Amino acid sequence: MRANLELIEQIRADSINDIESLTEMCQHMTLVTESIQQNYQALLVQNQLLTGKLLSIIDECTCREGKRCGRCLEILKTLGGENLEPKPDAVQKYQTLLTKLRKLG
Ligand SMILES: [Zn+2]
């Protein structure tokens, strides 16, 4: 009888430990998720600022639409390129990842 009670007590203590480490893991995952989200937001804002800056350079240039100078054409090419704006499927992948992480947390 005493051994039985001790066993139950041990199982209870183990369970509490398991729940505590699980909670810690979830909290950690939440922090990781928030950190990724913040970094991504900062990146988007940075991209928007950069895009705005480059577009204002074109605006201030003496060349006109249809007859752009080499520099403006280069800027437009860059803005239309892959590196500046995140591709829709990249955003989609990121959101899928976030959803998975949230489910874990
Ligand atoms: Zn120009």
C-alpha cells in the first residue's frame, strides 16, 4: 500500500515535470515565432522604404517615361527583379510555416 502511494506520487511529480518542460518549450516556440514575424515585418518595411527611395530618384530625374535614362532603367529593372519584393509563393510558404509553429505553441 505504501509502495503504491509512493509510486503514484512519483508519477504525479513526473507528470508535473513533463508539463513544465512542455510549457517552457511552447513559450520558447512562441518567442521564436514572434521574433521571425518581427524580422519579417522589419524586412518588409525596409523594402518599402528602399522602393520608395528608388522611385523618388526616378521621379526627380530629368528623363521622362518611355525615354528613361540608363540609371532609371537600371533602377526599374531592379524593382521588377526578384530580390526586392518577396514573391507571393515565398509569402505563402512563410505563412504556412507560421501556422505550423502556432499549432506547436
Ligand atoms: Zn532618369
